[in-house]
Amino acid sequence: MGGHGFEHVVYTDNDVEAVYDELCAGAVLEYGNNGYNGTISTTRGLDPVRVPPMSLAAASTLASDRMDGLDKWSACEAIPLLEERQPVYENDGRVTVSLQVPWSVYSDHDAMRSALGKKLGRSADEVADWFLIARETTVTRPAKITATSGQRETRHFVVSSNQNQLPAWALGHRTQAAAREALKGVGANLLAETVELEVISITRRVDGQPLVKATLTAKDVNAKASVSLQRKTCDGFLGTKQAGWLFYGWAAS
């Protein structure tokens, strides 16, 4: 039997224990009364987290950090939530944009969102989502080239003529004659009537290193993206009073 994480957000003035009992009762009613129904009802009670009330986003982060300390046979936990209203957005169209950004921005979701918003003259929260159409160019710094040292070794490999990647070093034969002999034992499990095989040789260091190593570091990326925009129609609100709970834990299934 396995387990999976769960979360329940409940905004209420009721006592946390009463809310937990209601969640468990509802889960049993819908999924059955057994110890592996995959819901909050499989947990062994409730441990409220003794922290000041916080936003749902902050509570979700805290819950994620605390999940490693729980298991499917333990109690679930609940974090107090502040009264809160999420901002409301409406669709504001889709546009295509090209921009050049550092690789560190391109590879960071939040940073890329901000960069797209800036390029379009919009705030980051107005960028609903995007997908990459093309990564047109990667501009790199000069390659860092290093020659390795040590004794060389050549191995011989049986490969198909259309193979487009290097074979595993451990599969190489010490001599060309051994590779030719290995050709005789190659079975035919083909999608075509005929396949062309060949023997190639690769030279590396005895310890498996290449003869020369080069490191290319991406500096900037020229990207083209399709961006979905949104427009805020109602501001969010975060109050100062407790208004609910975030329940989370592991459910047995």
C-alpha cells in the first residue's frame, strides 16, 4: 500500500478539531470507511501548528517544508490562515515577443516572467503564462579548453552505420580483430530487411577521460515566446484576523 500528500483549505470560524472531524466524516461518506481510502480520514488525529496566522501562500510553503517530518501513519497538521481575498484577473489576449536575456534569467521561471513583462511594458503578475516558440540563438563565452594527460587507449566498436551517438566505452573491444569476430555474433532484430554495420575506433585516456575537454558557457539567449496576458479587475486583500486553516499530511492508499 502507498501514500500521497493532501491539502485542504477551509475558511471558517469553527474550532480546528471540529473542522478536522467534518473533513474526515465527509471523506468517509464519499470514499468509504477504510484505512487506505487515500483521504484525510486515514490520518491519526490532528496536530495544529503553533504559529501566528499567515497568508495561504506562506502557509503552503511552511507545509511543504514540514511534510518530510510526517508519514501516512501520523497525525495531519493544520496552519492558521489570515482572512484573505485573491486578486481577480481576466484574459487580456496573447502576444508573441522576442527578447534576449541572460541564461540565468532564461532558466528561472519567475525571472523569465518578469523579463517578459518588462519587455511588454506590463507587470510580472499580468503575464499569465507563456510557451517557447524558438530559442533562436545562444551566445556563449569563449570555450575553456583543457588537454588531459595520461596514457592513451584505443577501443574498437561494432555500430550500425546510422548510429548517431557514441557507444558505451565498456562495450569496446581491445583489438580490431576482436571487433570483427564480434560481428559474426550479432543477431538480426531489424525493422528493415538489411542493416549496415561497421567497426569504428575511439581513442581515450586509459582512465576513460577524453583527450581534450572543452566547456561552453551560455551567456545570453535570444528567445521567442507566445505570452498570455491577464488584467487585474479586483485587488487582493490580506487581513489581520484569523479566518481559516490549511490542513495537510500524508494519506494512506
